[in-house]
Amino acid sequence: MKIALLGYGKMGKVIERIALERGHEIVLKKDQNNTFEGLLNADVAIDFSVPDSAIENISECLNNGIPVISGTTGWVADYPKMVSLCEAKNGSFIYASNFSLGVNVFFELNEYLAKMMANLKQYNVSMEEIHHTQKLDAPSGTAITLAEGVIKHTDYSNWTLETPISNEIHIEAKRIENVPGTHSIFYDSEVDQIEIKHTAHSREGFALGAVVAAEWLVNKKGVFTMKDVLFNGSKL
């Protein structure tokens, strides 16, 4: 499989190594200063860039018939536009706030727990996310996905970084040197606390999930999620 890397920072380099280990070829390494030369040689593109570049990268792929996955966060207010473009071009697209296989299992666990806790009104939900100091957006896209998973099954209607009102989930976002990503969800009552937590030890998990998703997306048409990748025949 021939892969275009759109974004060649720390994550891009780890993705490159894992892709090569799995027998793939890299035909384009694009950072903010490069062109898209070589994109048309790719079977699939993997976008791990920055928020200001993501829409251009995804659009360029969809307009040229290149399947694309994106793990860039901080731009998703425009996600519906990319979905519409994908549908108009009969393209192939996956966006995920986190491509880690373990995190995507954690997303499912989070929703399952939220369903169980929905009627236990004595518990207050809050979250904490910790990332490296180079991360540009806060809260993380992963934390937002987790909050949306709770909101989907409970009376909570929103999340906030500020002091929450009664129907808001407070997310505390911390930035600490050399932390790949830690996410915790707390259910607190006067008598006890329930906590579920995912801790990434390195970028390897994110990179592997991105490559697995790229392998899965080739020769498919439509807009997909990591749930499709995990539960529909991926070679993990």
C-alpha cells in the first residue's frame, strides 16, 4: 500500500516507521511548507497535521479521489463540510479524535458505564485529560468524544472547562511535558467514587491504529468511524 503522510511531525514519523514495518511504502511526506506533489501516487492518505491545515489536506484528498483518514483535532466544527464533500465526491473518509485501538475500546466502555449510571442522580460526572505541552487544543478531541459519550446517555447537556452548572460536565485539561495522553472519567457521590482511566504510554498506539484504519479504508466508499474499523474485519 502506498501512503501519503500529511503532517510529518512526531506522530508522522512514528506512523512512517510502523507503516514500513507492516510492508507499506511512503510516497509523500508533507509538512506545512510542502506541496501535495506525489499525492496522486498514493492509495491512501493519513493526516496528522495541525488544525489550520487539516481541512485543506482532507479536501485535497477527497477532490482527487484519495481515501483519507484524519487524526488531527481542533478543526471539527467543519467536520460536516468534509462529510458533505466526501459524499459529493463518492470518496472515502475516516475522522477519529483518537486512533488508539485501546482508546476506542475505552470509548465503548465509557458509554456502557454512562448507561449504567444514568439513573443514579447522586453521582456527579467530571473528567480530566493530561497531554504534552506541545498539544495545541484543549480539551483534547478524545476528552470531547468521551464527554459526548456521557451526554448521549444521561441528563448532561454540555461540557465546560470552566465552573460547571448543573447539567455540564467539567473537564480539567492539564499540559505536562512528555505525557502522550491520559484520560479519566469520575463519578463522585458523597459516599464513593467510580473512576475509569486510559493511559497512553507512547505514540505507538495512536500510530498503529492510524495505519490499521488506512489499511481498512482502501477500496471502500463512504464516511466511517473507528468503530467500523474495530468491529468489521480489520487485521489488528
